[in-house]
Amino acid sequence: MMSIFGSCSHIIINPKAEAELEAQGHPILYTCWHGQLAYVFYHFRDRPRKIVLLASPSYDGELVGRIAERFGAMILSGSRNKGGLAALKKMAGLIRRGQSGGIIADGSRGPCHRVQKGVAVLGREAGVPVLPVAVASERKTVLNTWDRFELIWPFSRVALLFGEPVWVPPDARGKALEGFRLELEKRLNRLFDRSRNFRF
């Protein structure tokens, strides 16, 4: 996978969305859809400080974790049914202390392209912006899996797209939290649609 991505040419769309947050000194919680996670991991591989990633303890989550670790991420294991709250609290603490994080928006099992509540909760507890990320590739194969996983072809042109961040305030609970979850879902889907229709 590293060699495939290394053979591709790369551009970044809307880099100021990330740069402005970094210039203000904010750690960032990055999020993307499960089907595009591999290239997102690759993009962040050379960061001077490891990005902490929340992964499910399921088989799929462990596989994702191993891939992410190869690209230099720090993995915390937890899901809705097994250790998720403790892992989320630990991750929020690491982010509050200055370490950026990553979380898969639709989780390890979906539903596809539906932002899980835990993403908004983590953004609230960490007190940082949640930044949507999507990937456009010139040539790829889309697998017939629940997440429509994308396999980028060697020597393809690839673009990493940043959306606009969502801030979840510390008092967001219940319907208010759901509103921020829906807003993040809307922005991420809008960014994903742009990635699918991107012209190089």
C-alpha cells in the first residue's frame, strides 16, 4: 500500500482550513468515511507528532489499527459495546493536551456515510474542531463492501480535500448534540460528493 500511494501524484485542496486551525494553536480531530481511510492514514504518516486514532476492537477495527500503526498512528481500542467510553475519555485527554486525533466518521460497521454519535461527543469532550477529510483519485476500484472501500490504482493522481470544521460546544447535549452530528454529516457528505466529481 505504501508503494502504491508513493507512486501517485498528490495535491491538497483547501489546505487553509487546516492551516488556520494550526496557526491558532488548535489540535484537530480529523474525520473521514471508512471507505477512504487508507489514503488518509498515508497522508498523515510524516507528522512530527503521532495522531491518536480510535479503532474498534473488532476484527475489522484491528485490521484498520494495524494499517494505521504502519503509517505512524497511535491506536486506542474501543467501541460502542466494548471499552468505548474509557477509550474516548482517554483520547479526549490526549487531544486536550495538544495531540491531534482521528476517528472514522461511520465507525467500523456503519451504516455507511452516517456519522456516529461518538464523533460529536469526542469533539465536544476534547474541545477541538472536527475537520472533515475526503479523498479524490483519478483511477480507483470501489469494492462491493458495506463501506464502498476505495482501492487507488498505482500512478494515479490523488487529491486530499479538507472541508470546513465543526465545533461542538461543551454544553451540547441531546437534541443540540444531534444537531451538530447532523451538521458534520452534511459537511462530510458534501465533501465526499465533491471528491467523487473532482476533475484533475
